[in-house]
Amino acid sequence: MDDLLSVKNLGISFGGLRAVNEFSINIKKEQLYGLIGPNGAGKTTIFNLLTGVYKPDSGKILLDNVDITGKSTIDISKAGIARTFQNIRLFSQLTVLDNVKAGLHNKHHYSTLDSILRLPRFHKTEKEMDKIAMELLDVFGLADYANVEAQNLPYGQQRKLEIARALATEPKLLLLDEPAAGMNPNETEELMDMIRFVRDHFHMTILLIEHDMKLVSGICEQLTVLNFGEVLAQGDTSTVLNDPQVIKAYIGE
């Protein structure tokens, strides 16, 4: 199976501090991959490098054999990387439907004039987006909440909505930043099922940051452990989690 994401020797410094150093990773298409490590290890920095929030000082990022190193967040989104955040970032006062439609504007366009004058292109595009958005909401069991403001959804459903909105951009790679944060054990079980479903239903490649070891061991096929901005261990999940260095540095047992 071909690699969808190939990162070689990625690095970045802030004020003389090397936050990420010589980071490399290869993720195959439709793989569920985990990135773990202690707080401050550099995991979110790597997500910010992959999505164009930060530009690396060194190294290369290839997405589906296309070099996206140093490109803008918009260009990287169009190339096929979408992400969620540890702290949910929905448009809280927009409806559930409109939140998903916000993700569709990457691929569906009409001009300002079309919108102001409500020209046929505007109505046609809006109808197409409504259809696609409702199909996504139906997949996540949120269709009945389409006209509810996002802020009024329960926490677990807000997580689902954030993933649905990310998928609306039609990504090749989905980055999930601590998707289980704030969830109770029952919600985490549901989340694990949902992530597996997203991978299988959308043929999606998923890279996730997570501290919940039950979720990590339950769904991730491969792991990379980061410590002080450098790769500590890499490989099959069970092997990595039983690595004495990983236990000492991260699990602490």
C-alpha cells in the first residue's frame, strides 16, 4: 500500500529552542495512526506544521507524493488535509447544517454578485451544498439537529459535528487533535466506533493525537511517540506501548 503522508526530517525552532527536530513519519492510505507523547512533546506543533500554521525550518512534507512543505493553510486544505482541535472550534451561533456547509466552500463556489442578487448559480450551489451537508449529517446521526445552533448540541455531538465539518472539505488526510478530550468512558467507546467508521466509510487516512491509552491501543494500527520534539519510538502499537523507553518517558509505570 502506498504512503499517503511522508514526512522527512521535519524541524522548527522558536526563539532558539528546537521544538521539533528531525521528525519523520510515513502513513499509508486508509491507516489509523497515532501520535502520542507527554505534554509539551511537540505533537500540536507537528499538526501546525502539517497544516501550514507554522512553516518548517527544515525537512519536507509530501501528501500523496505532492510536496506541500511551507504552503499556506488554504493551499494545504485544498491539497487534502483537514483537522479538528482539542478545544472544539465550531461556529457556535450557526446552525449544525451551516457549520458543515462552511466546510464545503473549498469545492463549491459562487460570486458575491450571485449571492447578493440571488442569481441561479447561487440557488444551484446552495441546493447542492444542502444535499451534501445533510448526507454527512445523516452519517453522523445529526440530521435531526440540522437547524439547531451548534452551541446547543451536547458535547459528544459537537465532536461529531466538528469531524463532519472537516470531512466536508473532502480531505485525503484527517488530523484529530485529542478527540476524546472531555469525554466520559461511554462517549469514548462511541468515539472509537465512529473513528473506525469514518476510516472505513470514507476510505479515510487518519492521524490522531490522544492521551487516552484505551482509545490509542484500541484503534491505532501504528504509533509514533514524541519526546522533547524528537521521535522516541515508532512502529506497531502493541510493540511501541511495551517499549521500556516509552513506558519510562510517557506512561510512567
